[in-house]
Amino acid sequence: MGKKIASVMEAEHEKFTTGAIAKGYTAEQADTVFKLIEPFAGYGFNKAHAVSYAYIAYWTAYFKANYPVQYIASVLDSASGNPEKVGVAVREAARLGITVKPPSINYSRSGFTIERDADGNDAIRFGMAAVKNVGASAVDPIVELRETGGLFKDIEDICRKVDSKSLNRRTLESLIRVGALDEFGGRGSLLESADRIIAAI
């Protein structure tokens, strides 16, 4: 049944019937019981499994309906390592009228967070660790520096405060490409300056 191959299941029919008759049951009784079991060669699961799925479906629908921003932020966090799923969740956020702000070295944390937008509505800030080639091990020290020393004022300020373990060339270029450093200049010019920035760090 676990293999879900109907032909293999059918091949067991005769053995099942023979075994049932040997234990004192009739061929008709064996047939009736086998017909109840047979559909599980397709797909089936027990009631406990079904109830668990139902609970999760109910909770998911409830949270999405009543706490949509928190729900989408959680979905984005759980999909963090999968760009395709992140894209689906961002499109769903747009459909629900929820703003997903781009990553920012001054405002993003490692994961997705909720913050107010200019109109006072809840919005989701893209987590820097979800950016390709950037992980939590690179982001956490940057966030910690920002929290203790305040927002970064410019590229020079980043170079003075951040060390090369947190911000290597690959991480820096990835953050520039997704717009995490847009407040400090255009992406093209920042990418051209990547070597100088890394040397300064």
C-alpha cells in the first residue's frame, strides 16, 4: 500500500483471500475486507492525520483572514530559502494590499519584519538573510552594530563599523543588487566601487 502501485496491490488479492480462508473466513468476507483496503494503494491516511490537517487548515485560514500582515510575514520567513515560494508570497501580499518593502541595510533585520509605512499602515520589510548569497551569519552582526551605534550614515560609516567577516564582496554585491544600499547611491556606481568598499572594510 505504501508504494501506491495498484498492480502490486491487485497481485496481493489472491494471497489475502487464501490467508483469510485458512483462518476460517469465507471468500466473500475476504473479498469485502480487501475491497475496503484496496483504495489505499491510491492515497489514504488515517483519521488522526486528517484531523491534524483540518486543524492546520483552519488555523491557517483564520490567521490569514484576521492577521494578514503577520500571516504573510510568517509565510515569507518560512519560505526564506526558496526564492520561488518567496515570490508567490510577495505576489499574494500585493493581492491582499500589503506592502512588502525592499531590503535595507538600515531597516531590515535577518528575517521578515513588520513596520509602519508612510500612511501608518502595517507593511512587511524584506529580511536581508533571504537575499541570495546573504545569510543570517552575515546579517546578524550588521543588525547588532546598527542597534548599538545607530543607523549607518553613508558608505564610509559602513566601512568603519562593519568587518570583512560580515560583509565580503559576494554579500556586498548581492545587497547592492537588491537595493539594500540604495539610500547611499545608485546601484551601478556602488557596484563599480565594490573593490574600494571591500578594501576599506
